[in-house]
Amino acid sequence: MGEAEAVVRRLSPGYEVTPAAGGTLLEDCYPPEDIVFVAVMPGATVLCGRRLVAETPSELPEHLLGEAAGRRILFHSMHSVIDALTFAVCEDGRLIRSLSVSPDTGIVENVGEPFLFERPYLAGEHPVTSVFPGQAPYPLPFHPLVLGEEALRALFGFVIEGRPQPDDVDADKVHLHGFRVADPTGREQEVREAHLREVMSRMGPPRRYRMGPDGVMQEVGRDDLS
């Protein structure tokens, strides 16, 4: 616990850090706002927190690179709402591979030679075939979240969705210490809440879809869900 808290404090200058409920790597790798989960193990430190997310890994902050102290950094982030994926590998502070991609932005960053697990996806061998009615073909030759699970297994040894393999890490047994990391002035939280209210004010009513027999998503009404 003490080592984990020390890591969080070093990576969160200017923030208020207090202990919070712990969790597991399987359930808590995408924590709530202002929460960071940490596991300190022999030879490795695992950090899960939204403030650690960077759309362009080539711009990872110096204090994060410094924390690794010459060790390998493995970075992975997925966002299911926008189908976004970012992963990266740094060796001795040098970025050797990064990919950041989503259907809305396309490829934001693509540095280094693709790893073996990526190549079939980049070559178009896993196209997206299910689309919503009236939707144009998927703008990428693969689904970022599907590739993201492959990257998660290749880099970290486990998956969140999909069928586990016999030699996968049992992420549900990896305990994480939890910490609340908050702006003591409250300004960061106020800005975040104001942005959320603004986004919600522009949202229309919810729409529901179901996969049709032809693999195309079909909109359904409330009565169709019974």
C-alpha cells in the first residue's frame, strides 16, 4: 500500500491523494474520474487512471517517463463509445511503437514497425461487416476495439472481452490499490461537470438497435424489446 501510494503521489503533483477502495485488474482497469488504481509487483508497476491517457503517446509527460527509470513502458487505452484505441511501447524512454486510431479521427499517431499481432488487422484481414441502417461502410479496415483486445493480450497477457486462453493472466486475481486523486481547488471537477451538462443538452432521445439476421443493425422500438 505504501509503495503504491508513493507512486501515485509522484505522478500527481499538485493533486490531493487519499486512499480509496481497491479493486481488480479485470473489473477496474477503467476507473471512475478522479480514481487511480495501482499494483506494485516485483519488476513491474501497473497503473490504471484516466489522467494517464494520452491520444499521442509520443507526448507522454516527462514525469511519467522518469517514473519508469529506464524500464519498459507499456501503454494501452480503449474507449468503446468512440471506438478509440491507443497503445504504445517505450524502451529506455524511447518510443519504439505507438498506434492511436478511431473511426472519427483516423490514424492520429503511427510510430515504429507494427507488431506481429497487428499486421493482419492493418492488412484488412478482419474487416467490420456489421453496420447500422443507412450508415456508410466502416471507415477503417478493422475495428479498433477488436485490435485493442489483441494488443491487451499481447502486451499485458489478458483480455477484457472475448474468450480467455489457457495461458492468459487471471486479471480478476490481480489486486489493485485504489486512490482518489482530486484537484484540491475543485476547478477541474467544475469544468468537467459543465462540459458534461453541455454535451447532454445536445443529445437526442435514446435509440435502440438489434442485430438482424443479415448482420445489419436494425432500429427497434420499446415494444420490440419485450
